[in-house]
Amino acid sequence: MVGKGRGYQKMKSLMTPDIHIAEHADDILSDEVVTNEAHQLLVEVDADNKDVYLNFSSRLAMYDFARSLLHEAIYSKGGQMEFYPLEFQGKMEIVNGVRMPLNSARLFIFYQE
Amino acid sequence: MERHQEDFLDALTLGIPMAGAGSVRLAHRFFSAGRGAGGADDALLTVLGKATPTGGHPNQLMTVLDDGTRVLFRKDFGAQAHRLGGSFQGKGKVNHYNIQLQTKSGGHIENIHIVPTGKGRYTWWGKDGVIKK
């Protein structure tokens, strides 16, 4: 988990309640989330009762994930989003606005076109 | 071409369909990467040849183009098969290949699903719907 203190205050300053979602996909995420692998989403599924857990390591990871969903809802076509762990050349990469650890379940979102 | 790339050849040697904005995006990016005199098919195979296995999936390759665009090739068969949207909604888990284009920060540019439909034929489906049958 990403801890509190000065870093926490900095993260809070990156999460403005005044949100503008530009069409250009490169503007969705904060530089902090893109460059800091500590910001992650772990998806877990309880096979017994089908509960699904979305474990965000930071508020900022959740904030940028939400921005990614907003961008898809406003601009995109295709009817679905896929989120999955992606490790490339030793780095955990972001997919569709969120970085997942290798032990995360995949996450799929569907919507009407 | 190494064995892990051969898994994708059956679906990809039928060529990139030149219809719809999605396939134009694909072809444009692949032309930039391929820099060859050949067509979009040659560029696609060139990009596939440069892709290397990733962690997180047993059948996934990725390469990064000169402009930072990420190109992923993924085979979602068997245990990795999953539900799809669009014209495949309601059909349960579907074996398919993916060609994905992402920005260097993981933003979504294009996501082509290549679905085998039997007898060596494939349906290509992306942001613009079905672009090739």
C-alpha cells in the first residue's frame, strides 16, 4: 500500500474534483500513476460466493481508473474494456488506465454501443 | 520466426482487412514500424517478428514501435478464453486472438479480436464492429 505523509498530500493534490476528460487518450492518467509502479489494482474473486474484490493500492490508482472508465463511456466504441496484468521487460505496465499485479484476476467491462 | 510467434500466423496470414477506421489505424502504425516496401500484411508480420513474450499471460507477445505505441498479440484460447461484446455477446466464452494497440501509457487505441469461425476462416472485430469475415 502507498503510505500517508507528504506523498499522500501530493497524491490528494492530483485528484481534483473538477474533472475534464479530453478525447486524447494520453491525457487520462497522471504522471505519478504512469511512472510509479506502487499504484495498482488487485482484482480477487471468491469462488465460493462469487464476491469480487477490487483492491486499489492508492486513492490515485482508483481515481485514474475512474477517469479511464469515464473516457471510455464518453468517447469510445467497441462495447468492452479489458484489464489484465502485463509485465514487459521487467516492468509492470498499465493497461486501460490501471496497473495490475501478476496475481490479479482479469477484469472485463461490457457496455451497450 | 520463433515458435511462440507461429501460434498467431494462422490468424494473421489472412491479412489486415482494409476497411474501417480501426484497420486503417492498425495499418498506419504497422507501416511506420515496418518501413518496408511491402503492404500492410508485411508490416504486420514484421511487427509480430519483433514481439517478445510478456509476463501475466501464457500466450502474449508485445513490442513497442518507434513512436512509443505498444502492440500486443494475444491468444485467448481454452483457460484464457472469455466473453466478448459486440456481435459475440451472449455466446459465452469465445476462443480468439487479439491485436491491441495502446499508447505508451497504456491508453486504448484499438483492440482487434480475431475469432476463428471454422474451416480456416476468421472474423475480425474491433472498435468499428466486424471489419472482416
